[in-house]
Amino acid sequence: MRTPQVIKGFNNSQKIRVIINAVGIYMTVGEITSRFSTTTHFQAVETTLHLMARDKIPGMGHRVVVYDGKLNRVDVDVQVDIL
């Protein structure tokens, strides 16, 4: 049975570099669901990848606004590069 794509438009094995608030991490698209210890960081990367897939942008960096579990607004600086 085939594993479904985590982000439509990207293979799960696609290598990426994620920079969150000046800290870089190398991973694959499929690993974004398990590599982050906070929901805020996961949501920021997931949102950026969805925007990249929709707009067909090879690399993207910007400030993402996400909400934590208590619906507090959190600004996160994110850059995702396709390797």
C-alpha cells in the first residue's frame, strides 16, 4: 500500500532545508510530521510548504502567523528551500 503525500505537490522523499527563527534543519517533506516538538513550528512549516506547492515556488521565506493551542497569535520566521 502506498503512503499518501503529506503535502500535495511534493513527494514525501523530497529533501528540504527548513530555517525557523535562525535555526536550520535538514529533512524530507515526509518527516515534517515527526521532527518538530511544538505545534507552532510544525504549522509554520506546513503552511509554507502548502503555499510553495500552490504557487510552484522553489524556495520561500517569510513570516508566518500561526496560533498555539490557546489561540494566541505567534509570529514565526520561516524559510524552506527545496534541495
